[in-house]
Amino acid sequence: MAILTRNEIKKAISQGLIKIEPLDESQIGAGSIDLTLGNNFRIFKRHKDIYHVKDNSNFEDITEVISIQDGEAIIIKPDEMILGITREKITLAENYCGWLEGRSRFARFGLAIHVTAGFMHPGISNHQVLEIVNLGHTRLALYPGTRICQFIFEKCIGKARYAGRFEKQDKP
């Protein structure tokens, strides 16, 4: 597998192997593309009881969806986690996969963009859910439209298509 650089990303987009909707070409960097924060979030309900995490557990049991308008902010407290989603929908050919990563400019505030689920399977066609955690000591205000993370593309050896639980996700 090999990581795509700017020109290879642009070539794959022009060939329809990678689709990003919407796309602003200024988001394409040297070896990744910046993705922006959407308007929908999933926040965790205050829960006094123990929630048992098993194969059939459903995160929707302990969370609720909220939406904010452009120009508004969602506040994330220290040691708090929320789920966000990218505005962009990414569609990959069956021989491309990718990695979702934070941006160092925000990591310096203690902001982590994904906790564990950074790998994006070949053949996906969805918005990317962000597992956002404030590891710092200051409350942080996050705004929709901010270039919050980056997507790194890789070419696969062979072809496959993701067909899992989050195959067509469009909300956090």
C-alpha cells in the first residue's frame, strides 16, 4: 500500500476513484485532504448506572443528537467526549482506503479528533464520524465548517468493499 500525495489525490478524484462532496480544492494538502466539521453532534447523556458494553450494545442508548447552526459553537469540557461528523461525504473505489487523523494545530489545545476508529475501509461511501475528546484543561468551542481533521488516502493491493453497520452513515 502507498499513501497518495497531492497530485495522486487530484488524479484519483479526476478519474472518479475518490469522490468528496462537497470539495474545495484548497482542502487538498501535500499528502491528505482536510475535512470540515459538520453541524450535527451526538452528546452523551448523564448516566448514573453502569452501561454494559457488549457486541450488541448500542451507543444510541446513552447519547442524543443535537444540531447547531453555522456561526454557533458547541462547547466541549475537559475530559468530555462528543461525536461529530464531517460535512464531506467520501466515496472510495474498492482499491482505496484511508486514515482519519487529527490536525496538529488542534492537538496542541488537547483536542483529539478520533479515539480509536481511524481506519476507513475500501469502498466506503459516507460521512466520517469523529470521536472528539478534549484532553486539555480548558473548555473548547468548536465551530461547524472548521477544517478539523485530515483524511490520508492509500492504494490497496486487491479490492474489497466495506459492508458493515455504518456503511451509509450520515449523522454522528
